[in-house]
Amino acid sequence: MRSIQRRLSLGLISVMVIVGLILAQTSLWLFEMGLQRYLEAGLRNDSENLLVALVRGPQGLQLDERRLSPAYQRPFSGHYFRIDFADSHWRSRSLWDQELPRLDHPGLHSNLQLGPEGQQLLVLRSDYRRLGQSISISVAQDYTPVRESFQRMQQVGLGLGLAGLLLILLLQRITVRRALRPLEKAREQIAQLQQGQRSQLDEQVPVELEPLVAQINHLLAHTEDSLKRSRNALGNLGHALKTPLAVLLSLASSEQLDAHPQLRKVLKEQLEQVQQRLNRELNRARLSGDALPGALFDCDAELPGLLATLNMIHGEHLNLSYRAPSGLQLPWDREDLLELLGNLLDNACKWADAEVRLSVVETADSFELSVEDDGPGIPEDRRDQVFSRGTRLDEQTDGHGLGLGIVRDIVDTWGGVLRLEESEWGGLNVLIELPKRS
């Protein structure tokens, strides 16, 4: 979700910066063009006034200085003119010892420099015909103060633009975060669903998310219903087959087959294998169908009662204890964990002399469950042999005799590791490492 926010923010920032720069540059260019057009109108007016000031004198064409602006008399005043006619030209006294160059063609020209201070001139050349002569009048104005004011305005505008951009980006970030908040909430709820903390997503969502949430909830309900029906069907199948198998086993043990001891032995062994195989596959199918998390296993709520029940079954002489972080919840189905721990503790109680201890430890990426006892244990050279045969542990005649086929199935289904080690009392320590669910 954060990557989506980052990509949206970067995309919006890039678009806004590019568009902002284009708009700012275009606006400044249009403003400067408009300003130059305004100044051009003033220069054209000055050019026409100079044209009117040209009169016929005794020696021909002359300039009536009484009609000139005082700015043309003051040196480097910022207002200049040059009049070209025939083979000579006149220039304003404000040029002092400088010369205003004659422009090649009529129109507005800029970026001409004049004077010791390097005044930037804006020059307009206009061609007329006056008193039978072709006259070219060039009128110039110092553009430096205007350009400096324009640059200051650019700086102020840039500062205001950056401030506005930062404000827009902040508002945009807040808007994006608020717009994506329902998606973040939905993601958190899906994570809670994976951890078994909820069974449905909240339907109070924006209109845009309602179809998605409705479809997810419908799929969850359908999957849960299918899971329940599958488990019920497996349970019914198991109960339906157990009775005929029990009858067949009873017949195999009856006196009617005393005359055929070899047949009775083979028949009994085969029926027991069928029964064990049936129970094993039914349990495996039930576990593989666990597509949705059920109720979480709360250690504080479940373990005291489980230990008390085992104490009543195996006698008060056993000291059953557990160690687990306060408030720890294991993210697996409660019934499966009760069956797993119940089998481990029950077998530990059968072989223990006085001590049985359950430990639950949470690490960075897994949960470690261990059941220790002070019984005879299993020799180290036979522990690998117990698992290498690929059969249920309760089928072993030597060793500890755990009877934990379903435990191994549960651990394998959850992607865990089951190991046998020696406990601190010299007995057996059954250690299970279960990876955390993502």
C-alpha cells in the first residue's frame, strides 16, 4: 500500500512540477510580450511626435526643438532618438557622446546597450515620408528598470509558486492518503483474516469497494460452508467404516478361526493396517481441507484446562506445567492444536516419572513448541530410525511408543519440523518448529 502511495505521489508531483514550469514560463513570456507591446505603443507615439517636430526651414528640413521632450536634452536620460534622412542624420542630445546605431529594418528591437552603465535599450524604427523626403526615425527607451522590476516580480512569483506547489503537494498527499485509507483498512482486515482474528470483511466501505468486499465475503462464506460439509462427510465416512472394520476385527479374533491360525493372523494384520490407513488418510484429508483459519488457540485460556484434564487422567503424582508468553495466540486452528498438544502431552504423561513440561516460544519467524518428560526417553541412535521408516510412531514396538501419526501429519501440513531430542531431565523432548503464517 505504501508503494502505491509513493507511486501516486511521485506521479502527481512530476505532473504538477512539469505543468507548473510550463505554465509559469508561458505566463512570464506572455507577460513580457505584453509589456513590450505596451512600451512599443509609447515609442510609436514618441516617433510620431518627432515627425510632427520636423518643419521646413530656410535651409530645408529642420527640427523644432521647442516641441521636443526635455528627456531628449538630458544626457543618458533613458530616452533617445535618431532621425535619418538623405545622406545625414540627427540624434538627441541625451545620447551625449554615444551613437545610436541605425537599424537594418523597421520594427521593434531589443537588447541594444548604450552608455557607461550599459543601459538595455528597446528601440523602435519607423519609416515615414515628410515634406517630400524619406525619413527614418528610431526612438529608444531604457528597458533596464523595467527588466529589473520584471526580474524581481519573477523572483516573487517563483517564491509564491513554490510555496503554492508545496501546499498543493501537501494537500495532495493528504488527499491520496485519505483516499487509500479504505484500501489499507481492507488490507489489514485480510491480514486479520489470515491470522484467524475475523471471518468476514467489514461491509462499511466506500461505494467503489463494495463489489470487491461483497465478492470476498461471499467467497469466504462459500469456502467455509464447503469446508464444513467436507469435514462432516469425512466424519460420517469414518464412522460408517469403523463399525464394519470393528466387526471384521472381532471375527478375526474369534475362536471360529482357531483351526486356521495363520489365516487369522494374516486377516487380523491386514484389517488393522486398513483401519490405521483409514484413520490416517481421513485425518490427512481433514487437515488439507483447512482452507480458512478457525478460532485461534489462546494459550492462557486453553493450556490450564488441558493440563488439568491430563492430571485427572494420569494421576496427581505428575507435575504438569507450561511456559508461554502472556496473551500469546497461535495462528492455527484451535481444534487441531488441541489434538496436537493433547497427543504430545498424553504420551509424555504415559512415560514420565514425575515431570512433564510444555514450552511455547515465539521467535522472529516461527513458533517453537516442546514437550519434555523425565521418562526413559529414546536412545539417540534410534531417533532417526523412528522417522526413517515412514510409518506411524505408535506402530513402533521399541522405544518411546508415542502413537503420534496425526501429530506428524499436522506438522507436515503446516510446513513445520518435528524433532526428537533429550530433555534436561534425561527423558524425551519432542520439539516442533512451526513457521509463522504470512
